[in-house]
Amino acid sequence: MQTLSELTDIAIEVTNLTKTFGKGEQKVEAVKGISLTVKKGEIFGFLGPNGAGKTTSLRMIVGLLLPDEGKVTIFGMDPKDGKNSKTLKKLLGIIPQEISLYEELTVEENLWFMANAYRIQKESAANRINNLITKMGLDSKRKSLVKNLSGGLKRRVNVIMGLVHDPVLVLCDEPTPGLDPQSRVVVWEFIQNLPKEGKTVILTTHFMEEADRLSDRVAIIDHGEILVLNTPKKLKASIGEGDLLEFDLADDSEEHLQKMADLLKGFTTSKGLTVEDAYISEGRMVMRALNVIPNLAQILNRIEEHGAVVDNMAIRNTTLEDVFINLTGRALRN
Amino acid sequence: MLILDIAIRFLKELFRLKISLVVLLAMPAFMGFMFAFAFGSAGLDEAETYTIGIINNDEGIGDGLAAYLRSDPILLNNLPFNETTLDKGFAADFIDILNTTIYQTDEEKSEKRIFSVLEYDDQEIGQQAVEERQIDALVVFPENYSNTTLSAFNNAFFFQNSIYIHNLSYLPYWSYNGPPFPINENSEILIIGDEGYSRYQIAKIILDKIFSIFNEQIKALNYAGGNLGFSLAPITLEEYSIFDIIFPGILVFAVLMQAGMMAAFLVAEFAETKTIARVRLSLIKPYEYIAGVTIYAFVISFIQLSILMVLAIVALGFNPAGNVIEAMIVLMLTIVFTTALGFLLAGVFKSSDTAGQSAGFLMTPLAFMSGAFMEAPTITILPKVFPTASGLNRDFVLWDILPSTHAVNALRSILLYEFSILDVWADVLFVIIPSLVLLFFSMIFYTKRRFRGDIPN
């Protein structure tokens, strides 16, 4: 097996990856020729709504799905080449979307089964298992049957199950859905620290906050295609400068909201306000502009003069959700 | 060892899942009681007359001994046979009994004979008649049958009186001066037939019982003079229920049903817990996984079959004539077939419920086709080629392609007719070889479907 230092700087290279499910009228093009490169030591995020093709792409990368077309190389090795199989299995660790654990085994027994499955020496397996259990805050639960754990604790076990063999490439498929805030923070910190151990991480998520917080680079994917790929900061900057101001209007008809949005587009003031964009999102009117706070009164005046009654208002920074909306015209959860 | 780790993991999961454990323990008990309830009170058909062929090779009582007994009326009158027996031998006596035995119940004596007897001079012709089902069974008396009978009688006398008959000399008015009575002479009456044929099965049970009574009576000293006075009166066929005959089939049915449980566990790993993805991405090789699952299936089946066997013997009145351990070996070999079916089902179905239900749906007709409960219709493929336990060549029929058919035959021969596992070598081979071939292909199929193909989200 290659040592870490011998591995290429490119962890994963994907070229024209394509996958179709079903036939005839049932045919669904889940992934449409995506290409990307993941660098060694980075956290690479796949952000997109449910059904965008994130998990399908990930499963093709690890070999759980066979691509119709395209090529994957992992640290320069072709997974289709049988002689790379053993090496790649040792290099790869997967944290699946669904909780896939042996419910009738204890936390420790689950981890030991995986350690044996990777033929890890007993002593190093014991160290690794203890280390992972501690990092995930599961010390008091190590002898508990998995079926008796809460959803959040199961999710934590699910995360470390794929890491018992100390892989250098970790693929996290939606690691935090349904998690309580405390568990989410634990898992996030755990994932964030993986690159410090020399690991490369691919993360799929439909939580923009998760992608934003954890990823060094993010590919936004929708309908099986990568729409954009860059660092979160650059992606957010790409849709324009400034803050976002969201309005809940008493008349939330689309016609009225659009009328107000049109009214604000290009609106400028002497205090340096320039409304870069205004649009409707999920029953709200949203505008983006520089210098929003000093100009709040004038903005409110402008729309109230034209018959709008503001029920609620909020100012926030640009998020990857806004990037997605900007790209697709709809919110991630839609 | 990884294979054992996999087997142990499956076993731990099963034993910790209370509902599975209950099913595991209760299923054989339920099955045993259900079949015993359904068939236990059903007696064998008393209206049937079974046609049996006889080959009488008995050379009778030696001339010297016969002449001496004729000359000693005191002794002869105290023996359970008469001059006719001295002339013709014990086999002829027994044939007369078979010819005249009629069905009897507690209430009344019927006129229906149990057996219609045909005597043959040539064993080959007799066997041919069995193979062509002109007769239901062929009974072959050995050359030393009379001597064996006398030996049994002499031994019984010694057991009671600490002296052999030919050593009696202490009576003031009588002492034995003839040639020695045989001692420790052994022989075996052959009952030849097709163990898979229901008429043979019933005829054999009745014959065995009659032989047993005859042997007991011949040993007794209190039948002074005359014929043995043999009667089937204390026995009615109600003592033998269909349950006894189908119990080997029930065992095979229980083995077949294992396929469903195994498939359900495998499919759950693929479709419900999705842990097969972890297995597949690890260094576990498909053959290691399959071997681990197979060990698991063997352990579970062994437990269930042991429960069923013990229950049947202890509580349900099943009295195995043959070696139970050899029967268990045949059953364990049959599990290879079940395992193969389990992998096939697990490779096809994507929900454990569907796999379990489908297995139940498929295994019941399979059990019927195998003749587990009743004789399956005869559809001959090759006439008179398949060796039976008693050395006949029976037709190779359509259902013989199923290892479970041979498992039923082998178990019947061992458990009901006291054959050894070596006697049923042909059936054993037809259990294990097709099962291994099927297991090989089912492993390839399962590997292709679950270790090589897509694992959907």
C-alpha cells in the first residue's frame, strides 16, 4: 500500500460522470456528466437539494453504483482496476446518509466488527476505537446496544463506523440530518478536524450552513449538474456585494411582491445606497444592497409610499442559499 | 477469523432480537405440534391389502435336531411349535401367518386380509416385481432363519434358566440327549422395497410389527404345543399414525423453511440496515461473507432441528427405528441446499418481508414436490436406475432433481426402516452434489447482485 506522502496531491478526479436510472418514461438522469477535482487535505462540499444527484455521485465515486459513463480516479488509481481494490478500500472511508449500524450489537461491537472487517491489528484497533469513541463523546455508551441509543447518538456512531480503519479519504453523505443541535456541533467539529489528521473529506449536504461552515470548496449541484464550484466566500461574492434585507408584507400576493421588488431595483440614495437586486423568495420580498442600515428609513418610506404594509423585516448576510436561489430561481429546500 | 466474526455477528443479532429468538425456538415446537395435531390421530388406512412377495431361502431345522424332537414328545409339547414347523421350518410358519392375518379392531374382527402373499423362487424376479410395483414389498428369509429362531429361543431359555435346552439333564424322568440347539445364530430378514413408495412404507411398518410380535412369541415357553397361535389382536393400525411416516418429511420441510429466514436476514442487510455497503467497502471478500452466513445458517438449523427431533421423540410419540445422529447428518447436508436457496432469494428480493413471504410461498410446494408429506405424482425420467436403500433400482422421477426429495428418502430409510447412512449413499450423493452445484451458482448470482452491482440509496 502507498504511504500518505506517496499519494498524489489530487485525491479524486472525476470526469464526465453520468448515471441514469429506470427506462422509458421512468428514465431519470440522476447525474449528467459531472467533472471535478478534489485536492488532498481539503473538505469538498457538494451542496444541492434532495434529488440533485449528490449521493449518486458519491456512491459512484466509492463504487457502490456503477457509472453509465465517465471516469473516476482516486489518488491517481483507477477503482475499476482490480489490483487497486485492496489499497483503495483501505484509503476510503464512508459515512453513509442512512444510519447503517448493527442495531443488536453494542457500540463497541459495531466498531470491532468494522476493525476486523479491515483486518486491523488488535492493539491498534483497540486504540483507534477508544480514540473515536472519546472524540464523539460516546464513552458512557460504548457498552450500549445501538438500538437503545437516541437518534443523535446513533448518528455519531454512524460517523465513526466508517473511520475505524483510519482512511485518508472520507466521504460524508449528509452526516447530520435530524440531529439535535448539540450532536450537530459535535459532528461538525469532528469533520472539521479531519483535515488536520491529513484526511481529505467529501461532504454532501443540503444544509447551506453546513456546507458554508465546513467546506473549503463547494460544488452546487442541481438536476445532476454542477452549477458552480468555488470557495464559499467566492460563491457568495459572485452574486454581488452587500447585505440582504427581507420583507414580510401584509399583501403577500406574488403580484404585489413583484411590484415592490421592481420598485426597489436600482434604487439609490444620497447616503450611498444602491439596490443591486430585488426578488421574491418563498413569499417574501428580498433585496440586496450596500449600506442598508443607514438607509433603512428611506427604503421603508419608498415601499410604504406605494401602498406596502411591512409586517416584519430582517437583515442578514449573503448565504449559499442565496447563491443557489440566484442560480436556480428556487430555494434549496424546494 | 473473519468468517467466524461474520457468523458470530449474525448469531448475536438473532439471539438478542427477542422476537427472532422466540421464532427460532417456537417455530419447531409449533411445527411439530401442528403436524402432530393434524396427522397424529389419523391412522393408516385399514381397508388396504398389501401385496408382498416372499423369497423363502430357509433351510429349516437341521435333520438331526428335527428327528430328535420328533422322538421326544415331552420336549416338543413344551416348545412353541409343532411337527409342521419341524417339517417346513419357521419361515413357512411365518408365511402362513402373513397369509392369514386379518385386520382387527377392538370392537370386531374384520374379514379383510392385511397381506396378499406371492411366493417367488428367484430373488431377481421378485425385485423386478417390486421395481414394477406389482408387489409392495419383497420379504427375503435367509437360509438359516429357522436356526436363528431356535437360537433366539435357546438364548431366551438360557436367560431365564441359566442353562441351554440341550444341556438339560437334571430331571429324574427326562433328560436331553439330542444334538445341540443352535446358540448365538444371527440372520436378517430383508424387506426390500422403494422407501419413497407410500404402500411400501405402510407395509414395512406392519411387517416390522408382526415380526416383532412373532419373535417375542417364539421365545416364550408358555405356548405349549400346536401352532404359535399368533394373532394381531392386541395391535391395531391406529398405533401407527401418518405423523410417524411424514415426520422425516417434516424435518426436511423445517430445513427448507430456513431459506426464508436466511434470505430475510440477508435482504435486511442490503435493503433495510444498508450495512451491506459497509461490508462491501471493507476488506471482507464475498466468499468470506457467504461462508460466515452459511455457518450461521448451519448453527440455527441445527438448533431448530434438534428441538424438533427431541420434541417429536419425547412429546409427540415419534419412535425412531434408526440412528438419529445419522439422520441429523443428512439434515445438515440438506442445509447446503437451503443455503443456496437463501442466497438466490436474497439476490432477487429487495425487502426482507417480501423475501420471507416468498420463501414461505415457494418452500411449501417444494416440500410437496419432494414428497415430504405425501407421495408426489410419478413422472418417470429414467426407468429403474436409482438405487434404493434396500438395493433395488427404482425409476428416476422428475422430483429426483430436487435434493430435498433425496433428503426425505434418506431420512425415511434411516429413521423409519433402520438403514444406515451408507445404505442410502445414492440419496446422500443426490442431496449433496446438486446442492453444492446450486450453492456455487447462487453464490455467483448473489455476489454479482450484491457485491458487484449497484447498491441504491
